[in-house]
Amino acid sequence: VECGIAEQHMVSCAGGVSLRGIVPFCSTFGAFMSSRAKDQARVNDINECNVKMVSSHCGLAVGEDGPTHQAIDDISSFGGFFHTNVFEPADANQCDRIIRRVAEDYGNVYVRMGRGKLPIITREDGSAFFAGDYKFEAGKADVIREGTRATIVASGPMVAKALEAAENLGGDIEVIAVSSFIPFDNKTVAESAKKTGRVVTAHDHNKRTGLGSFVLRALAEEGVQVPVKTLGVYEYQLSGKPDALYANAGLSVEHIEEAVK
């Protein structure tokens, strides 16, 4: 169903048909879904609908589209809802598993993705991590690498960069991929922090309301006190290649390495 340039109508329409037993997926840029259609998404949340909001072009991954299209506050737009989960895949394989899972489970969901292709996340032996018997679970973070020197918690495109940084630092760095923000996996993050003694977070999102804030709250709720450095977008960026924007925002592999040292 083509709703045209009418994001509010699209989300309202999806909410209505979901209450008739249909499982609607609606899609647009994250900047539009989380701002123009937030009112309608909130009504769907109140009505406990079954709408799957899947947004592309989130974060600085949008690159050349510029700051008006770089959704860096979208998680916080839905963070105050009571009946809407928020997910962000780390690669195409996990995206496939997330979409299949949200199609099966009842409830509103917001899935955020970037613009381009992401590297496939692999285990140390080179095999795909989010493949085979892997099943996505809401509220479950994934430990991609185990280590004792420090913990890097990352989401979306930052997961691949965190793995590269960990390898460049000589290994023994725990890398956790967070793909479920609401609900959030306090336990996995807290246990890793207790083991390694320090945490770095990296997220293609406003640093005040993105992954770093979720990790800090999780550690506080679990009673874990360790040093935490949060890397994220701290101001609106310009139009440019994603990697150049990441470097300017302090989200490059080198910036992650420096935060861990």
C-alpha cells in the first residue's frame, strides 16, 4: 500500500489494520518516522497495536543526505513509550532474524537501520555470528568476543568498528553487540563490566540519549561502579561520506581504540 509522502497517515493506517488481524510493516527514513509520525506512533502505543516500523537512513550512515536526514535522536523518540520495542541490527544476517522474529511476535516495534551495507559480523574463526542456529531474542545482548582487559559495547555499524578496534589493540577485549534497546539486557552488560573493570560504548546516535545512556542506567540499576566512556554524536554533522562524518564525530576505529587505552 503506497501512502505517498504522508508518514503520519501511513503509521495511523498501519495501526488500524493491525487491530484487524493484519501484520503491517511500514517503512520510511528514520528522521521522518520518529518525528513527523511520532504522534501517530504514540497513539498506536496507547492502543497496543501491532505495527512494525522499520526505518532506514538512521544515524550518520546517511552521509551525503545531510543533517536533516541523519536520524540521531530517533531512539529517544520512542524511548518513552510503554508498548513499543526498539531494535537495531548489527549486520544483514541479524536484520533478517530480527525481521522474522518481529513478524511472529505481537506488538509495536521500531527497527532502525543505516543506509549502506554493513560488514558481516563474524566469530574469531571467521564464521558468521548471526547465522546457523542463531535466534534473535528481545532484551538479549550478544557477546561477540570475550575478554578481560576492557568491554566495548556497540550497536549497529559501530559493532564492526568495535571488533576492528579490539583486534588492533591485541585482543582480550570483550565486545558486546546491543541490538535490543527496549527491552534492554542489563545483566550481560553488568556482568561484563564487573569482569573487565571498564566500559566504552560506541553508537551512531546522540550520545546523551543513545546506547551510552542505556549502559549507564543498566550499571546503576545493577549496582556496578566502573569507569565508562561514551562515544556518540555530540552535534549535528554536515553532508559527507559516512566514515568522514564518523571521524569528525569521534566514532572512528581510532577513536574507539583511544577510548579503550
